[in-house]
Amino acid sequence: MAENPRPNPAFEKESIIMQHGIFALLVGTLNNQIQVKYQSIKGSPFDSHDVIMSVFLVALFIYATASVAEVMLRARESTYYTLVGNLRLFASALAAILLLAILAPILGIVAQHAIFALLVDTLSNLIQVHYQSMRVSPFDTHQRVMLAFNAAMFIYATTSVAEVIPRTQKSVHQRLVGNIRLFASALATILLLEILSLIVSCVISVLWSCLFVKLAYESCQDLCQLLSQTTYEALDMLKRLIANVRSSREKPQVPTSPETD
């Protein structure tokens, strides 16, 4: 008779309680550091990092909701409590990264890449377990989802490389590229969740759509500014070119002296 698989020790009752305690301590410490940083500034993080704070509140809401759902699923001995537990862990990690991004932006970006890689790897492993007893693959049952996932990963990789260039040049357009990277990473995560659980992916999509509207508005503003600046520079260059051509045509000819007899 086959033995039952050993449960993940990360989702044992004692381990979960310790995770909640560590997360509370981490968030409290980072909040104190942010308070020290802004005590000599008239503004607040909601003024200088409004998008980050909005995402932070969404992450806390997901963390709290997943924590309650995890307790209910464990009491019913449901097999979905591991998925909800992973969602809780990712929400807590995202919340900590966002607070860290306010203190040290470069560390926040590095942590974002690390968490996204861990998230994709975990969801991919869960999908592999889900399909290991089937003769089909996600490319057969969810062909459009996998196609969109590959497109999102390509955009994520491209914008991750492109984000380095405006950041090194201290360009004002780095926020636009960063927002596109966030869009792609969130879309890739939601698409993988859709393969595992359509209900969970729909709930996450609704929560993220509120944030997407805000990020899309800011991205459109940055894009309009970029197009306006490009158009202005192109028109200025064209005006200079026309002025040079006219000046070369309107140069006065030197009159020749009349011949003397």
C-alpha cells in the first residue's frame, strides 16, 4: 500500500504561527524605519510613493483574506489550503518588498525579481503536480493561456533589461518601463493561477484591476509626455533644418566692381 505523502513542514500549525509573528515584526520594523526617514520631511510615503502604498494596502488585504481562508480550508481538510498558504506567503513577501522599496528603491527592485522568480517556479511546480497523472499538458488544455503567459514573460524580460538604461541615465521615463514590467509580471502570475484555480485567479484579477487602472493612468501620462517631448524635438530639428536651407538660399551675392575703361 502506498504511503501518504509527507506534508510540507512550512504549513504546519506551529510554523504558520511563527510566520505570522515574523511578518508582524518585519512590517513593524520597516514602518519604524520609514517613520524615522520621513520625520524631517513635510510629506508622507502616500505623497511620494502613492502607487507603492496602494499596492502595499492591496497586499495586506490579500494577506489577511488568505490567512482567514487558510484556517477554514485546514479545518475542512481541503487540498487547497496549500495553494492559499502560498498566496499568503507571496502577499506577505510583496508587502515587505514594497516597504523596503521606500527605504532603498534598488533593493526593492532586486527583491521584486527574486519574488517573481520564486512565484513562477512554485506555480509551475504545482501545475506539474496537477498534470502528472494526466496524459495532456497545459499547452493542450489551456493553449491561449500559455500563449499569453509566454508573451507576458517576453515583455517582462524585455522591460527588465530596458529598465536598466533609463535608470543609469536617471531618465524620467524609468517609471513607465517599470510599470510595464509590473503589468507583465502580474499578468504572468494570474495566468498560471488560472490553470490551477479559476476562482482564485478571478479574485486576484479583481483586486489587481483596481491597481492596474491607477498604474495605467500614470503610464499613459508618462507615454504622452514621452510622445510630446519626441514630437517637440522632431519639430525643432525640422525648423532648424528649414532655417539653414533658407539662410543658404538668401545669402546676398557680392556685387562685382564695374570695369574701368
